[in-house]
Amino acid sequence: MSANSPVIAFVVPCFNEEAMLPRSLRELLTQMQRLAKSKQISPKSYILFVDDGSTDRTWRLIEDAGKSHRGRVRGLKLAHNAGHQNALLAGLLSQIGKCDATISIDADLQDDVSVAGKMIEYFSKRGADIVFGVRKGRTTDTAFKRGTASFYYRLLDWLGAKVIAHHADFRLMSDRALRALAAFGEVNLFLRGIVVQLGFKTATVEFNRMTRQHGETKYTLSKMVGLAIDGVTSFSIRPIRLVAAFGVLLFLAFLGMAVWVFSTWLSGYTVQGWTSVMLLFLMIASFQTFAIAVIGEYVGKTYFEA
């Protein structure tokens, strides 16, 4: 790591950001110029735009920016739309050995890039290998999104999955943190959960989230739900244990029902064959539920070992 002026790569995943990219480029270059002038970053610092299989003119704009700002703007084009998390990971890992640290930020710049200076200060002067950008509040979100986000973070905490609440993918990562990240080899990516597990010294900076100025968000409700599911299933096997607990409860219910069914049979108020069918059904249902949970427990342990 450079002692006084680290080389910083701003990694920006993009998908159909034709409307927003010129403004994002302008603001990022301005911020880099300020940081370089104050000697917080090296003049060799640069922006890496990662085109996640865009179908508009996003890549053409990235190419033009690279020609206009040689050495300061670079591009990485994915062969197809791989999703935000994969595009971000590709951009981060491609910078290993090329810079002292990366700062990942979405192309819409709703995350406040002006706090990058604070991130770099934690990295350069306080030895933090990972600096998380955390939202102060969610005033720009709808009531539905605020409520679901709050519920989701509480759910993750209850399930034992360690994440930084109200942190998305706006973060600084040192080169050695990136090398540790590369060793994970995850397929179902949930970077905000993986990064917390790397074990390096961390810090957080707070910021106010901006409103999107141009274009539309690419994170649809279905994509957010998919990411939420990945977060739960990638870092917790508690759902499996809940199924096991349900199996135990079902077995206890089977015992109670068995007593009731048998007493009904003794009193003679049953149709012939009903008692045996009910007892067999309850026993099989409780056993299957519990057996699935036990198998899931072993699968979960295998997953964490892998």
C-alpha cells in the first residue's frame, strides 16, 4: 500500500446506463481530481466501468470515455448480462495487483461519492482493509421498501447471517482483501455477506442516499427478492433447523392424535380402516419432515465446508 497517495480504482458496474453514464463520469472525475489535488490518492487512480451486457449505448460511451481520458477511465465488457453481483465481482477481481484499493459504487451515484475521502482516510491512515458505506436513513425510499428492508435486516440477524445493516455494495476494499475474496469461489453471490467474513480490519462511514437523476433503477422487485433469498440461504442453515423443529412438533402432534384416534376406535365411533389410515398418515408425515431436515443439516454442513 502506498504510504501517502494510494492508487484507487473506482469500480462501477453498469447495465443500460446510457442516460446516467455521462453525469456519473463527470462527477467521478471531479471527485478524483479533488482527491488527487489534496494528495489523498495518486494521480494514477482511475475509474473502471464494467458493462454487464448492456443493450443500449453504454459500452460505446465507455469506449469514448476511455479514449478521451486515457489512463483515467477503463472499461470491462462482459459477454452477456451476468447480474449486478457477478459484474461487480468481475470488476473487483480484475483489479487485483493493479491498485492499492478499490471503491465500488453503482453507476446511478445514489451512493454519495463525496464520502470516498473518508473511506480512503480509514484505509491510508487507520489501516482498515474494508470500509463500508452505510446509509444514515432511507428517506428516499417508499414506505414499502423501508419496511421490507428493515424486516429483512432483522431476519438476517435472527438467522445468524452477519451483514452490515443498510449497507449495499458501496465499499472500499484493499488489494489483500480482494485476494481473500477471490479465494471464495462463490456461485450464488451475496457480496455484502461474504465481505464481512473476510476477517480484516473494517470501518464504516455514513452517507445520505441521493435520488436517481436519470434513467430507471435496474434492481426490480424480483431481483431484490432473489438477492434476499441468496443472502439467507448462503449464510445460514437455521431455516433447515426450523424445518427440523417443525418435524418434532409434527411428531408430538402425531402422538397426541394417535391417542385421540385410538380412543375413538375403542369407543366404536370410527369407520372401519379409518384409525389405521390416520395413524399411518400422521406417522409418515412427521417422519418425512424430520428426515428431510436431518438430510438438510448434513447438506448445510457440507455447503459451509466447501
